[in-house]
Amino acid sequence: DLNDSETELLGEKRFQDAVDAYDNKEYQEALDAFNTFLLSNPNNVSAWFYKGSILDKEEEYPEALRAYDNALRLSNSPSTRRKLWYNKGIILENTKEYYAAIDAYDRSIENDTENESQKAYYNKGNALYKTSNYEEAVLAYSGAIKLDPNYKKAIFNQGNAFYMQNMYKEAAEAYTHASKLINESDRIDNDKLIWNNRGVAQRNLGNFGDALVSFSRAIKIDKNYTNSLYSKALV
């Protein structure tokens, strides 16, 4: 028989224990703790948010979506709603519900009051690309690039969307832009894709010298990269 003050303190401790378990990646323990906390605090937005995140990590997608929906129903904070809709979009995209994902990303962007939607624009572009809406994908990637001019993945994927529309000049320009953002001292394997695709676009434009340079740069990153080896031989 706890009084109101003692009940509040117990609730805070249970919530903090759940957060600590989450931070320690003890997800089942954290989930159990949040479920216990929510029994007496069903209107706590943060707890539903955490629960959704855990279920997402455990690939329990329908339950994760329900948890995020509960948080959305309770939250009036634009910042929180932006993050919730974004997380819903990721799940919907992972489950190949692309049009629902696009809608979720749009709702995330609508709730952005701090110009922090570059990832939502980027993922919206990816979902549009997967539905073959290449022209709209270009616009979505532009939204990401406007917020982060050095967003290499968005610039590269925008090049791919241009390429799929046979807009080789625009594609080559995007790939060139992306290539300038490659950190030569900390290159990643996927950087070879930028050079390879730039080479393909330049080849289609008849710029064979530029194409050879690009394929060679890709091969420098991965000497066994068959796409660039083959394309270089063709050129």
C-alpha cells in the first residue's frame, strides 16, 4: 500500500532500470521491465518508444509498429513524432511495404521543426527508387542533399535515379560529386560503386578516357571487382 509519492518513485526506478537494461543491450530484460512499467503507466510516451525500438531490433515488426502507434497517439511533441514516424518508415520499408513507408517518411518530414530530416528524405528516396518512381526519388534525394550537402549516399543514389531515367550527364555529375566526398585515408569498400557507376555513365556519354579513369579507381579499391574489370576491358 504505497502512497502517491512512493508509487511515483517506484515507477521512476522501474523506468530507469528498463533504460539501463536497454543501454546494456539486454533487450529481453529491458522489454520485460518496460512492459511492467507500462501496466501502471500506460500513457508514458518514452516507454512505448523504447518498447517499439526493442521489438524493432528483435524483428518483431507488427508489435513494434503497434508500440510506435501507441506513442504517436499519446505524443504532441513534433520532435518525438518525427522520430516515431521515421522509425515506422524503416520497419515498413524493411517489410517491403514501400508506399506505406513513403507515407511514414512524409509524416516524419511534416513534423520536422529543426531541419533534421535528411535521413527521412534519403530513405523516402530509396523507397521511391524501389517502386521505380525514379523522378520522385531524385526530388527526395535533393531534399536530403539540401539539408546535408555532403550526404554521400544520397548523392550517389540520386545518380542512380538519374541513370535509370537515361539521364547520363546528370548521373555522371552526381557520381563525380560523390567521388569527391570519398575519404582516401578512410575508404570503404562500397566507394568502389561510386567509381564504377561514374565509369558506366561516362562510357554511355562517350567519354571513354574518363570512364577508364573511373574503372581504374574502382579497381584500386578492389582489385578483384569484376564489374569494373569487365567494363574497363569493354572500353
